[in-house]
Amino acid sequence: MNFEVIIGIEIHCELKTKTKMFSSAPVSFAAKPNTCTNEIDLGMPGTLPCVNQEAVRSSIKVCHALECEIDPLVRFDRKNYYYSDLPKGFQITQQFFPIGKNGEIMINTDDGEKIIRINRIHMEEDTAKQFHHDDGSYLDFNRAGTPLIEIVTEPDMRNGKEAAAYVEKIRNILYYLGVSDVKMEEGSLRCDVNISLRPYGSDTLGAKSEIKNLNSISNVQKAIEYEIDRQNKVLLSGGTIDQATLRYDETARKTVLMRKKEGDVDYKYFPEPNIFPIRLKEDFISSIIEQLDELPDQRKHTYIHSYGLNEYDAQQIVANKELSDFYNKVVTNTKEYKLAANWILGEVSAFLNKENIAIDQSSIIPEELAIMIDMIVKKEISGKQAKEVFEEIVLGKKAKEVVKAKGMEQVSDENAILDFVINVLDANPQSIEDYKNGKDRAVGFLVGQVMKLSKGQANPAITNKLIVEELKKR
Amino acid sequence: MEMYSNEYFKKLANQIMFDLSDEEIVSLKADFEIMLQQMELLNKIDTDGITEMVYPFEDETYFLREDKINHVLSQEDALENAPETKDGQIVVPKVVK
Amino acid sequence: MRIDDYKQGNLEKVVEAGEKAKASQERLNAVVSFCDIEEQIKDYKHTQSDLLFQTPVALKDNINTKGTRTTASSRILDNYIPVYNATIVDKLKAAGAVFVAKTSMDELGMGGTNLNAYTGKVNNPWDLQRISGGSSGGSAALVAEGVVPLAIGSDTGDSVRKPAAYCGVVGLKPTYGRISRYGIIPYASSLDHVGLFTTTIKDAATALEVLAGRDDNDMTTSYKPVEKYSSLLNSDLQGKRIGVIKNVMDAIEDKTIQETFKQLLDKLESRGAIIEDVVFDTDLMNALLPTYYVISNAEATANHSNLDGIRFGVREDGDDLTSIMINSRTKGFSSEVRKRFVIGSYSLFTENQDKIFRKAQKVRRRIVDALKEKLASYDVLLASAAGSIAPYPDESYGEKLSATYLVAENHMLLGNFSGYPSITVPNAIVDGMPVAVNLLAKPFEETLMLSIAKAIEEECGLEGYCREVSE
């Protein structure tokens, strides 16, 4: 019997705001413990929440990017449970009226493009961080109250690869929007995956496992593939799957049971009485959307349809926002879109890899790369010379200055070139003879000789023209 | 578990992190009886088509807090009331997650 | 005492107020913690023009005061020293107030008798055997005793207006959102109001001027401008329309209260007021208490989930996190509070929410709709604030489901459900015990309500009434 795999994903993303979701204490990473809180984040008696405008703005950006309907009336609810990392004994979230719903995004799969539906996007607050030591668990409340958005898909994915593609896509979009650091290894993007198997043709969902807190995209894929295999074996051997929460053990490369679920926990959700519904005015929402930068898919579309790049190259560039930003700057200074892409995916990327730095950490000035590319096209420098020039450009130097300093400036003065031409012709009577006998490639040889004599500085086009003219005279 | 048995109420209490003694449960059951009677008074009110009143006033609001750091406690203040601390953190018995 | 008694005097009088508070403790047991007065007056830099210049003020112990213990009369907060001030604490200080004491209350506000305080019963200044009423009992008692001219309380289900009635002082609960709740340890957020006790309507108006106003820390506060309540006071009743809640007066069995109430109505009528009976649907009135009980306990159980012994408060030993929380909360809360939390939690379960919690929220709307409709034709609604004078502790529970209890003792919940302003004004002394009436007005019509209260005060001759003065 064959099983269909059903996968849904919940992504928690920490927003990169200055202050907390409901307090004006700073959001910060790697600060000394308990130095970024105020009484609200600590759940001190008598405190009240106050909604962060920037968190709402960021959420609107994400909703728009994922094509969600935006609810212009922002409402919050309480999710009640007790835990040491949850200061108030409830989390303020948006259970009943999420800010976004019914969205979708396109991912690329082995079978082509596929739409993943987004069920909802809602705002909530993060919990404190716990560090487990031998003598107890240590609590740092710096993270408590950090704004989070949760993005929940419909169960639309069918294998680990699709799931990984989805997470990668979301991560890239969130990064392009500038709303989050999206660092999975640091927990600013956290991923919970729900998996169940069912016989093909069945329309009921099987018991599902939830794999919590996957910390990299490759682990998303690996954990899912392991879990599919495990469930498959259990089902084939006549066993049943228990609803359970799992984690992925990276070293053992397998999923490990955290706890079995005995019915759903009742979080006793009810509307947060301390936050009246907040109306987002139409112009507030539209001004945020209007100011949005292009998203990766839009850029890719431009690259392919306006710049003539191939799909692969376009994808390679947009996969890295900084590289794409850099490319965009280069092509505002040159119309040589394809050559620019070749350079960026070739020499530039090789250089960055070698140095192990990101493009925004390098000294390359995009305008200078554009100037260099134009010089190549105008044949002012040769491809070989360009590579030499590039070695200086990566040091932050200007293309023209490098060319000048290296004496690569081409001579375009016809009189000067004519001197070279006459000298070369005088020295090569055999070639003149060959030319007269109809052997055109003699011209190429003579151009080469002029270049050699001029140390490569003679403009090849002018040289060619003058040689032909002189040959005709002889 | 039998509805409204002693164990039932004990479980309800434990879910919200406290215990009830047997005497307290007897008294709670009496209060529960009163609540159920009071529910009859509530149920006399026709609420078909009525939406819940969550807030005393329902005029929409527009205020959102500007994203500006305005108030942060020192570590000392943050921990001042904590029963047990170490290395700038609050300590609880080891939590197995 | 009146605010002016202190404004005209000197800082010595503030120190005296502190001594009086200490001296009253044996009689009243109204104080949880005494404030450091010397510290507050050391660099006292206020002037006569500040509304609360040199005024000693008592604060209910659920108001966060930075550096001063704040327990909400609960054992679990016995060692809690706030690291921040409630917004109103800053406002009072800025107006010149000097804090004298943190006053006893029913634990976490949950009660109407003040018998359920960790420090024990608060005695009624007029008869120590009787209760002060609650939950702001300590604040009411200190004003009635004459220790302070102003005390702050909070009112979730008449917790200012009922003890004011029992202690014979003015008890004001303005419109929801008029005074910031930031820093007030809550009971039930959608019903909680900050309120205050004084001995005169003018002082109540002055205090409201100080306390009222938008606070960005409390998103439910209103942007409506704060009026100059004290200077706008006028006691002209000519043509004022007063609706008497007939259901309440019919439910009251106490003949003396009926009588004093009628005498008041005659006086008001003779001043030109138009007085008419207003009758609410009986079922709606009977539903007041159950509605309150459900909503308040549900919100309270969530509101107090932060009291777990982890970050602050009294932590009891335990082998693991769960047992620490369970032990801290079991010992930290009284039986009464724990029982209410269980009931609140029960009503929030997914399978019960529609039947209980949401049902109560829907009934709340029906009640408020009815109130709005009735108030449309009147300036204020008027009724006796309580069905009797302050009872003895063993009387105070009454018959829970009798009409007297359901309607006469709980009608002031109308003000909490609707958020409309409401004030209790003493109107007579019967056998040495005060009797009071209650007004309920349209939202943000505090000025009008205070003016009508002023007329009542003038007619009853109890302005400035307190033990210190009457003896």
C-alpha cells in the first residue's frame, strides 16, 4: 500500500523591531541577561500591554508579500498556560482574528511550480529564554515579549524537498522585506512541521506528528524524510501512529519523541480585554505597501523579462538579497545586463567565496564594476586585461584609474597608430603579399603584430581599419 | 473521571497550578451549585443574535505605540523581586523540555 | 477631613496624618503598609496652586508604588516591592500628594466585605464590629475615620461605591478609561476602574481632575479632554431629570433606608428636579450578579496567572517547577480566591465558553443596552447604594439568590458593565450608621453627575462628614 504524505508548516519569525511587541523595552540579541526588559516583559502585577506600531507595519508587509487578506481591525486574544518562560501565565496572540489570512506563495518543485496556501499570519509575543545547567534552569527575560509573527500553511506539501523549498522561500521573502534577521540557527526563524501519512485516495488526515524547532533548512528536509520513512514502516507493519511532538536529533539523524499528545491542550482563548480593537486606516496600510521594495519573485521576473537573463542565473542572483541589491546597482550603471550577471555569478562570487565574505562586506563599488564591463564591451580593454583590473576593483579602486595606472589605456589617436601600422607593414612584406593574393587572415596577423608593438594599447578597431587602408595603398 | 467529583475539581485546580484541600472542595462544590443556579438566571435572558460585549466601550481606536525605546529596567531592578537568582538570571529547578 | 484643611496648613499636618493612620490601626486594621512620609517631604517642592498641595493620601494596596511594598492583600505578594509606579501614583505626586498608607482590601479585589484580606477584617469606623465593605475597605475606612481627606480605591463591581456607602463617605468611580489603570493590580480588566474616596463632592471633583486623562500605557484610556470638574460644580437641580431605579427600591426590605431615600427625593424635587421611576426588566436585574460572577472570575483567573512565585512574590519550595508553582499558589491564595479561580477557569474551557463565559458577555450587552435606553431620558439614575447599613461579618453573605441580594445589593454593577460614571453620596445617619445613595450617569458626564451629587450633599448636610469631625 502506498501512502500520501501530508505536510503543513508553522513558522515563527522574530520581528526586527527596536522595541517589544507590547512594551517599550529594547529588542536585542546577545545582550547581558535581563537587561532588556521592563515590568511589562516580566509580567509584573498591574502592567498593561501597548501595541508596537512597527510590529504591525512589519506584519502588514508580510501579509502583502504572501498575498493574504489583511484584517484592518487588529484584535488580540489570550492563550492561557503555565510555564516558567511565560511571564504572564498567558501569551497575547491573535487567535480569533489573525491580521492576515488566505494567502499563498509559489515554490519551485521537481515537478515545476506549486502553490502553497497560507492559512493565517498572526502577531504574538515571544517567551523568555531558558538555559539548562546542572544546578537548575536559568531564565533570561530579554527575549520575552519580542514581537513574533506566526505563518501557518495549509497542509499542502508532500515531501521534504517541497517543505525545504517553502521554508527557504519564506525565509528569503522575510529577509527581502527587512522585517527579520531570519537566522534559523539563532532562533529568529523557527520552524514546526506537521506530518501525517494517509492511504492514497483517503480524504481524512491521519494522526500527525509535529516536529518542533527545526534549526536549518537542510534539517527540515532531513527530519521530514526520516519521519516519512519511519511512519511508513510503522504503518506497513500494521502499526499505528500516535499523535506526538518530536524533535530532530541532528547527530543521530532521526526524530525523537518529546511527548505524546493526550488530546489537545485547552488554552482557554478569550479576547484580551486590555487592548481595544485597533482600526488600521486605509492610507496607513496602503502607504506601507507602496513603500515596499521589490520581492525576490518580482526581481527575478525583471531579470528574466527585462534583462534577458536565463532562469537559472536570475534565481542564483535573487537567492541572495545583498547580491541582488548589488546587481541592481551595477545595472543602473550599465546596460550590459547579461555580462554583469556573468561577472557577478563568476568572478565576483568566486572572489567572495575565496575571501569568505558577503558582498556587502566587500569593497567592490558596483558603479566601478559597471564601468569596467562597459570598457570591455567597447573593447577599450580586453577580457584578459579586465581580469587584471578586477583584482584592483575588489580593493575598492576605480576602474578607469586602474586602467590608467596599469598603462592599459588604448591609443585611439590615428596618427599614433599609423606609425605602428607602417612599422609593422614594413617589417612584414610577406603578409602584404599574402593579402594581395586574397588571403584575408593576413590582416588578423598584422593587427596582432600592431597590438604586440603597442603593448596592447592600440585600439583594435582603428588598427584594423588603418591596416586595410594602408594595404590598399601598397 | 466523574463530572463534579472530588478528583475532577482537584484536576481543575491543578491545571491552574494550585491544590484544594478536601474541605475546600466541599465548599467549592457548594459554590458550584450556586453558580449553576445563577446560570439559570443567565439563561432566562434571550441572547439570540446578540454579540459578546468584551469591552465597556466599542468605539474603534487608532493608537499604536511608536517603536521607540522608552523604558527599560536595570538588571538589578529586573531581578529585585526574584526569589532565586544567579549570574543575572532567575533560577528555577531544572526544567526538562 | 477636606483637602483644603491641609492645603491651608503646613507639612506638619501631613506628618500628623501618618501618626493618625498608625494610631487608627488598632481600631480599624485598615492599613497593610505605612509609607515613609519623611522621605517624601524631605525635598517637598510644591506650591499652593498644586491641586493636592500638602495633601495626605492613602492608596489601596493594589496600586504599584515603586519601592513600597504592594501586596493586594494577598499572601503571595507579601514580599513584593514594585520597581515601577502606577501612572496615578506619578500623577498624584506631581499634584503634591504625600502617601500615608497602603490600605487593606479583599485579596486581589475579590470580595465585597474586606473580610477576605490577608491582614484580616477592616473594622467600620462607625461601629467596629461591622464590616467596612470592600474590596477597597481600608481606603474607605481611613477617609471615614478622618485620617486622610482622599484615598484611592478600585472598583470592579462596586468596590469603591459600596464601602463608601457603608463608611459614610463619597465614593466616585468615573467612566471606564477616564483614569489610567496602568500599575493597578487587576481583578477583572474589562470591569476594573480606578475610584476614589473623599468627604466632599468638591474634593472628589478635585481629585478626579488630578487622576483623569489619557495614558499611552493604558490603551483603554480616553482622549477626551479632562474637565475642570471642581470649578464647574453647580448644584442647580432645576429641570434636571432623575430616574429612580424602582427595581432596587422595591427590593429593599429595610424600612429606614426606604424612608430616608424618600425624604431625599422630596428634597430634590423641591429643588426643581424632575423625578420619575425607571423600571428595568426583572430578569435582567436578576442576571446582574451571575453575569458579573462569570466575567469577573474568568478574567481574574487569567489576570493572576502571573502570580507563580517565579519572578517575584513568595516562592514556596518544591522539587520541580510545577510543584513550586503549585505550592506557591496554594499557600499564596486564600481558599476563596482559589475557588473563584477554578470557577473562572471552568467557564473558559472551550466546551463551556459558549454556555457560560460568552453567554455572560452577551447578557452584559443586553443589560448595557437596556441601561443606555433608560438613561437616554434622564440626566442620572438614582437608587439607594445598599440594601442596609454596613452589616456584621456573619450577616454579610445574606441569601445569595434573594431579590434583595441580587438586585438591591448588586445594582451598582450597572456602572461596571457599562463603564458609565457612578458616585455614592452619604444621605443620612441612622442610629449612628451612615446610609448612602448612588448616582449613575452617561459616559464622560462626570461634571453633570458631580453637580447633582453636590445638590444631594447640600440637602443632606453631610459634607465633610467623618469621625474626626463628628466627634
